[in-house]
Amino acid sequence: MPVAVRTLDDGAWISINDSRAVSNSGIWPLTHYEFCDCEVSYVLLESFYDVGVDRHRVLVGAIGQCIECGRQDSIDDLAVGRIVDGEFHAYEPSEFQSLLEPDS
């Protein structure tokens, strides 16, 4: 079943099937991404520049800033949710790391 994904409002939202699904205002604790030198990079997402689906995961490209050290950088493939039976299930920023399956 096809799922439509796109960015909205100059990168402020990710739309899934014409519904706002993910906002760029969350703080994402990144441990599986090399964003900065912090042990855990607490990244405030500022803008989305890309979105796509890889198998069942919804991946975004985003610009963000670590609230600990201040580094601003991009993230090419941040998993923000997954598609299950044609429906989108968002990851919560505070818990998504434990939901990621490296080979799924």
C-alpha cells in the first residue's frame, strides 16, 4: 500500500498521507548517530530537508543543534517512525533509540 510522505511549511513538518505527523520542534537524544562529541547528543531539530521510506522506516534529513555543546549540523537518515500495515507510527524522540533495529 503506497504511503505519501513529504515536507511541509518550509521544513517545519513531515506529512504522512496528507496529515502533519512529525514536527521539527522535538529534542532527539542521539546515541547511534555521529552528530557531535557529546556522549549523548541532545539535538533540537530545526528543519527537515528530505523525507523518504526505506522498507518500513520513515527517514528524514534534518538540520539540528546539540543543546549541550551548541554544534549545528545535518543528519541524513534520522528514523522518525515506521509504516505498519499502511499506517504511520511515530517514534517518540525520548524513546526511539531503543526501538531502532539495525538490520530491519
